[in-house]
Amino acid sequence: MKLTVLGNYGSFPGMDGACSGYLIQDSNKKILIDCGNGTISRLQRYCRIEDLDMVILSHLHFDHISDIFPLKYAIETKASIGQNLNKIKLYLPENPKEIYNEICNGNVFHSKPVTDGLEIDEGSLRITFARVPHLIESYAIIIKSGKKKLVYSGDTAYSDEIVKAAEGASLFICESTLLDKTGGARLTHHMSAGAAGRVASLADVEKLMLTHFWYEEKKEDYLIEARKYFNNVLIAEQYKTYYV
Ligand SMILES: [Zn+2]
């Protein structure tokens, strides 16, 4: 599997940054995980929107979905000028209902609601969804290719659910919204870098990749905090491709 980080900010992008978006490539399949603000522009460095097989939204907060709307406009515009594309498969939670409806109306995507435990196959990939606690319906995404297991936390509280989802991951991409020392320890719907390190240790993952950063914090501080609990940690760097 090939993972390219398109955006690594949570809530608000830092200067020249983008919010959550990860391109997964395996064999000839291309899957976009989350579609935060700034990601669709960056995606085009790696593939055309026509080449996307699937988009998965972990949950419907705007820093994870904003660019799905311009993507929809692009597909609608192409259809209006006679460029009818294969419909992109879109998996997303059904709630909040009004946001789900806004994304799915017009039948631009081949949309399917996500449920806890849902398993789908795309090429050689097996993708499983695990519900995790957050302010709204939210899912961790588990992607297996042969013996490799990539787990993306989505947005989640520190919980048994995320430990279970991450279990034995080759690569665990985990949200670390804040640092414990600057408010992260009090988070109830998100995780700190320290919490991400603790989950990685409990779940016995091979490698932890931190992401979903607050733009005013230094990335090195996230690493330092997570390493108190787990050694093999790296930062999800924008525009960088990783092999799993
Ligand atoms: Zn969220």
C-alpha cells in the first residue's frame, strides 16, 4: 500500500496547509480517505479526480469533508459538458442527516452509508469500519492488504474502541489534536499526542503516525510527547508518500 498525506491539520489549516486528506494506492486502486479543506487541489499532483475509485469520509465535520463540495461541482460541470465519468463510490456516516443529505443529493456519487463493522472489498483491499466515540457519528478505518494493516483513527476520544481498532496495525495513523501540556489532557472527544502514544502501546502497533495537528503547536512537541509512551513514532508530513 502507498499512502500520501495531502493534509495533516485538524480544525483549521496552518499557513499553506490543508486539513485531513490521505490518498491510498494499492495495485491500480485509488482511494481518498477524508476530503478536508485544501486536499482536492493537492490530490491532483498525484492523480486526476477521474482516477479516484472511492472516497471515504470518517465523519462529517467540515475539516474532514469541505472539499467534497467542490469535487461535486467539478463532476457536475463535467457532466454538463458531456464528460460523463464513472461514478465515484462514496462511503460516509449517515449523521448529521442534513450534511449527509447535502453531500448525497443530486446522485453525483455512488453513496453508501457506513455502519459499525461494515466490511467492503476494493481490489485487493479489505476495508473495515469501527465506530469510535466523538461529538458526532465517527469511524476508524481499517485497511488490509495481504499481511499489512493500516488503521486511520478518524476523530475519536481515547477509548477501548480505538485501541481495539488499532490492534496490531503495521501503521496506525492517529489524530493528536493537542498536546497534554496545552489542554490535550482535558480533551473528551479527541486525543492528545500522549494519548495517541498510549493507544499505540496498548494496541501493540508497529508504527505510529501522528496527524490532525493544531496549527499553533510545533510538530516536534507532538513527537516528544508521544515518545513518552511509544518509540516508533513519526509525523504525517504533507505531500509525503509512505509505503506500508
Ligand atoms: Zn471531528
